[in-house]
Amino acid sequence: MLILGGLLLVGLTLTLRWSGTPYETWPAAGVPDGDGEAARDGASLRSVTLRYLRGVAIALVGGFWAGALVTGPAVRLIMRLLAATAGDGAQGLTTEAEEVVGDIDLGGTIGLYLFGGILPGLLSGAIYVVFRRWLPPGRLGGVAFGVLHLVVAATRLDPLRPDNPDFDIVGPGWLSVATFALTAILHGMAVVAIANRYSTRFPPRAAGRAERVRSVAPLVLPGLMLVPGAFLVMLLAVGLVVTLAASRIAPLTRAVRSRALVIGGRVVVTAVAVALLPGTMTDLRHVIVRDPPAVSSPSSSSSGSAPGHR
């Protein structure tokens, strides 16, 4: 728990420090054009490939380190807090993940750290790099990305899914909502801050070995996540092929880079968030105010129906 607390402190410090860093686009300068149409086409394909791979690197770094330094530690510490505040009656009960309330288990901690922090972070990093232009500029972009995590995903997937039976065991509900909602927002802020910071450092501008090592070092551990993930590598390869093909369609390229698409995208994101907000608020209320277990009547017991609870 102390190690996780230290990681979280580092992650929050970096998030706040880098929260105002703008995302730096890369014109792929230095790619030789050559002579003739064929050489220009080849240079263009190379430029698109380099841009794509750079985006993948930024997504990996932003998502992985946000999950490793902020989301993973925060989720595990919150679970420990909720177990401690649940009362004596909850101690020893089994959660939905087959973990025992009150026990600090290394395997469970690692699993929660990985599946509750790093893997969601990698997905968020990819989403951010693709749709970052649809977010507000500056610090507001990170906050908006975090709020979108809360409104769109937190109550429909995890960690604030109202039908999760764990909220009948640990709590109180208001503390669950307050801590996990804050974590969802901080998760989005961390992804944006770390990804934007890395965009200013990769690829390195200096030719020295030390500068290259410092630029590549944050990518080592995230890159190792791809080693056992053949499916992820295949998805990245398909994405590259689609990107290369789309880059040859001039009208599509102009549309993607247009200001109209940016404005339209922001309108769509805002509309989706507003449409989903009432459902999110209802789900959060169900986490705070739990329905009592249904009591079986004599007639229902004789008919064999089992009582249920939220």
C-alpha cells in the first residue's frame, strides 16, 4: 500500500505539472522528397508511416504511465479504503472478483493494478491520440477527457457499475462514488498530460545518444505489453494499412485536417455527453442508495423462486 501511495503521489505530481502542455504535432521533417513523382509518393508513404508509428508510441506512453502511476494505484487504494470503511460485517466476505474483503493479497493487487489501471490506460491513450482534436485546448482538455470517462464509461463498464454486487458489501456508497468519480477524471487528465509531454520529446531533436535514450526509455515498458499481445500487433498493422490507404485519398485527407471536422467533432462529443448524463446520474444514485434485498414470501418460496438483490 505504501508503494502504491508513492506511485500515486508521483503520478499526480506529473499530471498537474504537465497538464498545460500542448500536444506537439510532427510534420515528419527531414524525409527526403527525391526526384520525380514516384520518389514523392514513396516519401509521402514513409511520412505517413512515421507519423502513425509516432502516434502509436505516444498513445502507449500516455496510456501505460497514466495507468501505472495514477489509475492503478488509485483504484487499489480505494478498494482498500472501502473495505476498511465497510464495517466488521463485511470482513471476510467474497467480492465479485473472488477476493476476500479485508485481505491484502499480492495476486489480487497485481490483477487490479493491471486490469483496473494499465489496460484501461492503454485503451484511453489510443482514444486520445485519435480524437484529441475534438477536445478543448489547454488544461481544460484533460479535465474534459476525464469527465467523458466518468459520463460515458464509468457507470456502464467499471468501476461504478450499479449492478456490481460489491457495492452491497463495501462502502459507504457516497464514498465509492466520490473516490471512483475523482479517479475517472484524474485518469483522463493523466493520459492527456503524459501523452502531450511525450509528444514534445519524441522523436528526439538532438542527435546525441543520451537524448535518444531519454526519449525512448519511457516507451520500453509499454512496448513490452505488445510482446504477448499478437492480437494488438495485428490491430496496429491493420490500422497502418488503413491509414496508408486513406492518405492516398486527397479529399478525405483534406476533410480530416479541416477546421469543420474539429468543430463538428466537438459538437458530437458534447451532444453524446449531454445525452448520457441523465443515465449516469441515475446509475450513481443507485450506487449510493442500494435497493434492499428482496424478501421471499411463503408462496414464492414454495414455488421455488429465489430472492434477488441489486
